[in-house]
Amino acid sequence: MFRWLVQASLVIVLVVPWRVLASGEERITVCNEAQLEQSLARAADDTTIEFSCSGTIFLHTVKTIRKNLILDASRNVVTLDGQNRTAILRIENGASVTIKGLAFVNGRAESGGDAINNRGLLTLIDCLFTGHQHAIVNFNGLSIINSRFINNTGNAIYNAAKLDVKNSVFDGNGRGIDNGSGQATVADSTFRNNKTRPHEIGAGIANSGLLSVSASSFYGNAAEQGGAIGNHRAGQVSLSNSRLINNQQSNCFGPIREARNNIEWPDQTCGDSKN
């Protein structure tokens, strides 16, 4: 009898899942559109949706988020692919969303952001955006940390509200950031090889709002004027502790309200800079 109980106990141990989901957690175990939709639908406010799979999720429709959620793919390699036929995510007003470790590729929107159209409060950590026209359009609050924007043909980010960028890379886009009418802060980031269409300014950053840039690098960006930073209309720019090297045609265009401790080459068009 005792021997039978021990064997039964061992069987019970073997069938226990490797990690029990805590309250407020949802897991995607197979990387496909159906599981993503089901998890988004089931999740209550303040749920963490964990991707425990790796792979590409091919999307046929945009996914709309109206809840407070965390989407966490940081332990795996997960790509959301719009297949050049649909936008990928729409964050609605009132939602607070954090996304970790996701790649967004090949989104297409009729208007707004091809990858993400944001009207909520959105934080992106360790994410990749590539293959879009305008990757993100922001109308509320957007924070970006340790993320990459590579080879998007238009604006990697269009900002009309509040934007905070840290430790991120903008490479080979039609423009890194267009700060249309918002307030943008950029720190410890790199802008290289971005190139606008003819007769446009600011391939790294174009500004019409309030812009603060610190400890960042601009290399080889190209625009009609201000390859690194173009400031126009009533825009205000603060630029400090940054490197602006070999941007065409000229490093900066328009007034730089405050400039400190920057290094420029070959021209000095960004205010108080050093060769």
C-alpha cells in the first residue's frame, strides 16, 4: 500500500506545470495570431501577457488595446509582422501599456502609425521597428528605452504630445523623429544614415515643438538643410554634450536656443559647439 502511494505521488509531481501562472498573468505558448487575440481578449486590467514561445506572428488585422497591460517577450524572440497589409497595434486613450522585447515589422496603416498608433500611455523597452513607413505616431505619452528603429522609409516616430527617448538607435530611416507639435526629450541615443526626401529638413530630428537633446550622436544624416537637426516654425531646441559629425547639408538648420559642450564637424551650425 505504501509503495503504491509513493508511485502515485511521483505521477502527480510529473504532471504539475513548469511554472504556475500567478494572478494577473496570461501566457502565449504558441506564436500565432489566434493565441495573441485570445490573450488580449481574456486579459483583465493590470495583466502581464508573457510570450513563452519564439517565432513570427503574422497578422491580418490590427490589434486594439484598451486596457492596462504588460506584453513581455523579453525571454524569447518574437516578431509581430503586419505583412505589408495591416497596422500592428492601436493603443487607445485611457490605456497604460508596457511592451518588452518585441519586434515590429512590415506594418501598413491607412493613417497613423504603421506599427503603433498611440493615444494612451506607452512604454517600449528593448523593441525593434523595421520595414514600416511611419513606424509610430504618438498622440499622448510615449517612453522609449533601449530600442532600435532601422530602415523605415518615413518618420520612425511622429510626436504630437510627450515623448521620452533613451539609449536608442535610429539608423537608415526617412527621418528619425518628427517632433511636430509636442515636447520631446532625447538622451544617450544615436542617429545615423537617416535621409529625408528632397526639400525637407532634419533627417535625424525635425522639430516644431519643444526639443531637448543630450549626450547623443548624429553621424552621416542627410537632408536639404540640417542633416542632424532641423528646427522650424516656432520650435525651440536645447542641445548639449552631443556629437554632430558629417551630416549633410550642414549639421543643423534653424535657431538652437541653448547649446552646450557639443562637438561638430565639418561645420558649426548648431550654436555653441567645438570642432
